[in-house]
Amino acid sequence: MNSVFRTIALIGKYQSLDIAESLLALGSYLKSRDVNVLLEEGTAAMVGANGYDVASYHQIGEQADLAVVLGGDGSMLTAARQLVESGVPLIGVNKGRLGFMTDLANETMLESMAQLLEGKYTSEERMLLDAEVLRDGKRASQFLVLNELVLNKGDLGRMIEFSVSIDGEFVYNQRSDGIIVATPTGSTAYALSANGPILHPSVAGIALVPLCPHALSNRPITVSENSHIEIMMMPPYEARVHADGQDYFDLVAGDQLIITRSSRSIRFIHPLDYSYFAMLRQKLHWSENPRSY
């Protein structure tokens, strides 16, 4: 039976040799199904080419029908950010810790892949955020965000102060260690550790989660996906902004951080038996499996 995915790229977690066995087993299985396999060049440098075609992310974006990431959520973040412009869908094999974005269990990886190759899967689009830093009215930096944008105190050993406005309306001045601005995908990442809300992926909202606010009344809020969020550093404070824990920029007093929903999105592939709530139960150790009475 021909696969619905003719060319599949394999991407492994960097600095982790324990993915080699699973990656090579998956590559061998795909070749046995007459699938053309591309091995991402950074992954190949770690585990060896092993006879596969080695490709850059740019080449994967041009040639692949699907990218399979073996690793954890960090590996998925890296691959998604690299492939966002190409529209190549992604699915992950969990070789990390919690793995909120990696659906396939390593133990049943080949069985799950067989189902995907036969077209038995679902897909969903995950929203992203665009962010830019304005300094004296000019763009000083910009980011594309899948998980979260984090404004924090950087190297300072004290709280910072900033103002937050939404759609041109002043919301509050906040003294805290910072704030997290999270997508639904990022709501189960750093924002969850800061007692932020969990947003189902179908909820197109943006969560604002304070980090150790000085006022107990500062609580996480969720705003519309269409919101125009502006955060301004108050003098004399400086800060640092991080995008998905991978890019950062240092802010000075008066800098403005502008955040909006991006026109771009990421497409994730899921097995037919995927359940977001079952995933939460498993990863967060909620309750027990449902029983029949």
C-alpha cells in the first residue's frame, strides 16, 4: 500500500545519542514502506547519515510531506519554528520528559506510524504570535512565538515595573518578576508552572500570566486572539524578553513590546486515538482513567 506521505524528514533531539536506535528503526521501517527519508543535517551530524539523504531545514521545507521529531517539547519547538514558513506538518515521538507536543510513544512508534502512512490521522492548526520591540518608535527586534513570550527581570536581583495596555486601553501597571504571554500551546509550558490557565488548542486566546506579582490581586487573564497587547518598560527599569526560550533581547526603560496573533500557523498531525484531555490526565497525573459502572 502506498503511503500518503511520500517523503518524510526525521529530526532528532540534539546532544542526545539515546534517540539513535529509535531514529534508525523508524528510518528503516519507512524505507521498507517505500517512503523517501530525509535526515536533518544536525541530526545526521550526531547519529551519522547511515545511508539516508541529509537535508537542511530549508530543503526539508521544500521536499518533505511530513516531519517526525524524536525528542521532547523543546525539539518540537525548534523544528516547528524552522519549518513554519514551509507549512510542513509535524508529529513527535516522545523521547523527552512530559512531552505535551509529542504524541507518539516510543514503544508503539512503528505501529502508530503505520496508521499515519495509511492516512489514519487528524490534524490541527496551532496559532503563533508575532512580537516586536520598539525603541524610540523604531523596531529594535522581532520574534515569532509558538509557546510563549516571557518578559523577566534578566540579571536584576529585584522586581521590575511595566505597564500593560490591550487594544489601546490601559489595563494596569505591574511590579513583579515579569509576565508570560502564552498561546494555547504554551499554556501547558512555563505559564502552567506560574499558575496560568490551561487553554485548549481550539480556544484562540492569549494568556497573560504575572510572575510573582507584588500585588496579590494581579491574576492571570485570557484575552482574545485578536488583541493588540502593548507592554512598556517603566523607568528606571531594564528587563529581558525571551521567545520560546530560544531567542532573547534586552529591554531598557521606555521600550515597547507589541504582541499580536501571527498570520502564520503550525500544523500538527495526531493519531486517530489522540485525546487532548487524555494527554493532560497522563502528563499531569489527574485522577484515574474513567470507569464503567
